[in-house]
Amino acid sequence: MIAGIGVDVVDLARFERSVARTPALVPRLFAESERGLPPRSLAARFAAKEALIKALGGSSGVRWHDMEVVRDEGGDPSFRLHGGMLDLMRARGIDSVHLSMSHDGPVACAFVVTERTGR
């Protein structure tokens, strides 16, 4: 059963200006495995994290590093969840997360669906 849906878009130029103005944002927002990617990929990952928070209806007790966007063997994006995010999902009975990300032209976007599958 679908538990939540979240979507987020990021203006690439604004994101790049923010990172250039405040370089400390990258280590604050992204896990070590995510750093070093092109700005459009970081923007899509930021959108993914925001979309997950929206799908859950909030992020109390969660840190940015608790949500790490990874690619599976086929190249599809997914989340590796840690700490507070994992605790929050368990507390809400969510056991599955689906993620889609894209960037084109001036925007990056992400779409997240959370589920309670009963597994």
C-alpha cells in the first residue's frame, strides 16, 4: 500500500550559485559517496532527499547524511538509509521506497513513493 508520495524540483543555476557561495553545503548535505559528482547530479540528489522528506510528511530527528542516494547494479537510483531516517521509516511502518530522478535544461527533479508492503 502506498504510504506517501513526494516530489521536488531544484533550479540548477540557483543550486550552483548556492554551492559556489557556500562550499560547506556539499559536505553538509551529501554523504562522502555522493560528493564529487557534477552539480546537476548533486541537485538531483538534493531533490531526492527533499522528495523523501515530503513523502514521509516530515523529517524530525533526521540528518542529511541519513539519506544517501546510490545506484544499483543496473544504474537505477535508490536510497541507502541510515540512523534517524531508518528509525523514522520503521516507526511509520514503511518498508519500501521507490525513487526516480532526472535533470534536463535548467532543472533537476525527483519523485519518491513510499510503501507499507508488510514484508
